[in-house]
Amino acid sequence: MGVIEQQAPDVREGGALAGIRVIDFSRMLPGPWCGQMLADLGADVIKVEQPEVGDLGRHNAPNFVHGSVYFNTVNLNKRSIALDLKREADQAIAQRLIESADVVIESFRDGVPARLGIDYERAREIKPDIIYCSITGFGHSGPWAAIPGHDLVIQSTTGIMAAGTPGPGAPAIPGHQSADYAASSYAAIGILAALHRRAATGEGGYLDISMFDSLFSMSNIVNGGALARAAGNDSTPEMALWGGNPRYSTYLTQDGKAVAVSLLETAVWRKFCALIGREDLIHEEETPRDRHTEHGERATLYFKAISDLCLSRPRDELIAWMVARDMPILPVYTPDEAIHGPQVRARHLVEWVDHPTEGRIPVLGNPLARSGLLAQGRRPAPDLGEHGAVVLAELAETQARRVARRDDSHNGGYS
């Protein structure tokens, strides 16, 4: 089963953020993914990278042929210029870029932007209405502010990681970089809100986006019991979402593969019981409060019935039977199965773009593609410094126009 191929136009046009310029000093994941989202929406995003090395994400495995697959999933549609921000001459170029911009994104440790001449205070002097977004692990205050922001330690400190492994033993390493993407999402939301406010008031602003803050704000289910206890209330029972509820869990199938079962609501459970001929499992006194519990003494019966069903058939045969009846029992896919899966294909969530050295490469689609908000046509991630000459020429042209306007004003408008 092949991945859907979509030929992207050579030229990007339109998009809700057409005319907005973003200078992206960030590296690795949260800032670059945010910048890519803004670029998908039509913004001109100029990525500033360290000469020779570039964004460390360029070196992440695996590769297509030469370049990183990862780098090409978080830096689409951008232009790249290589600047050594420890050199005054390159700092001056960076400051001219800021002067031309609407938005700045950076992800340096506290104090580094000031040493490089691109901190918010300097940016605001250059461009008073600039929207400046700083993305860090723990923000610019608090006892952990100086600790580098890596997803694992963020997840470990928000309560999220422990929730999935109750009891003794070290929790498993998470399978998704939730803190990175949480910060990316809040950064994009904050930037869009700040642009809206600036359009109304002319006011720029500073966004202190913390991976920790962002993920913690999404932990309302994980930390619900803790919130109840903090208010002095009984927190039991808590929502059973991490394996204790037999109707919300994973099961093995006959061929040793796995499925996810989500039979929470009473109506869905009744339908499932009728489907498998086990109406005896229907509990007439069940209430909405029961759906997220471990179901007490009935749990063993529920678990055996679901397990027996799953073990009676190979995974894909079981799934076909369930999907045909709109039952929320679906496969646990490997990454390779996921990108070729029927829902990904139907929603065109893997696209192909032309790359100058890699040929045709697949990238993950933007879920806003159907919204009419995105620019048409996606470009691959840029080579290191690929657009440096063009960007410098644009800055020179802008400076020349500014000088010409000033001279014209001094001459009373007459040439």
C-alpha cells in the first residue's frame, strides 16, 4: 500500500499570514515546528543558523539520502541564512533582519540572546512593535529556569509520565515528545493572538513560552486527583485511563498483534455486547460516572470477554469486522503501518515534495490543509545558508528605499 503522492506547486501563494515576516533563531523542535506552522500559513520565515553546523536537528537520524528526515519535518517552507552571532558584523545583519520582521522566535538559554545582540530589549529598540517569542524548557523564572529544556525531564516533572505507570518501578520512556509540541502549539497560538492585538492596537509584545508551563497546562486529566486533594476534597475514585479499566485498554489478537479498545460509553458498550452475543454483560444500573472507573467486581468478566474476542481472530480481520460496525476498536500500528494506514491516506496526511538533492521526499501533512488558511505549495527544508545572498540583497534593497525616501523628504519631495 503506497503513500498518497501530492505534487506541490513550484511557487507558494496566499495563506492567512501572507505578508508577515518571521525571523527564526530557534533550534531543534519547539521553535522550528512553530515556525513551520507559521510558514505553512503563508509567513515568510527566515531561519538563522550557525555557520557550518547549522541547527543540530540537521544531524538527527534517519536520513533520506543526505539530509535528515526529522529536519525536513519541522523546517518546511523556510529560507536559511547562516550567521555567526558571536561576530559583530553578523549581529548587525541579524538586527537588520529583526528590523524587517513582524515576529522573532528564539530558544536560547537565559542570557544568551543578550550576548548575541538579539534579546527582546534590543529587538524592541530596533522594532518597537516586534512580537518576540522566547521558547525555553522552564521559562525565565523559577528554580529550574537555567536547566536545559529536554522533553523527557519536562514530562517527568509535570506528573504526566508517572500517571501511565502507577505503582513501584520507573516509568517507561514516553513514546511522543509531548512537551516539545505543547510548547510549539502555545507559541503559535500566542504569536497569532499577538498579531491580532497588534493589528488592533499597534502594540508588540514578549512571549515567555515554557515547555513545562505548556505541557502542565494540558495535564488537567492526569492531575485531576491532585487538584481535588489540593482543594481538600476526596479524590477517589479517579478516572481510570491507564489500564485499570477493561473497557479502555489494549489487547493482543490471535496473530500476536495488538488493538486498542475504547468502549467507554454505555450505549457503545451495549452495542458491543449485542454484537458479540454477550448481552449478559450489560449492567442495567450503569451510570455516566461508571465509564471511567475500573468497573469493580464486573471488571474480570469484562476483561475476559474482550480478551477472548480479540484472541479469536487475527488483528486485521478483527478490525475489519469492528470498523464495518463503527466500533471504536482499532489497531495499534507501528510507525510504518501508521503512515500507510487507511485514515492517513484518506486525509492525505503524508505529502510528497520535490527536494533539490533528495528527489521526491514524503513529509507529514498539515491538518489545516482543508481550512483555506494555508499557502499553496510546500517547499522542502532549506540547505544551510541556502538563501543568504537573496536575503542580504533584500535587506540592501530595503535600506536603499529607506534612504531614497529620506532624501526625497529632505528635498521637499522634488527630485
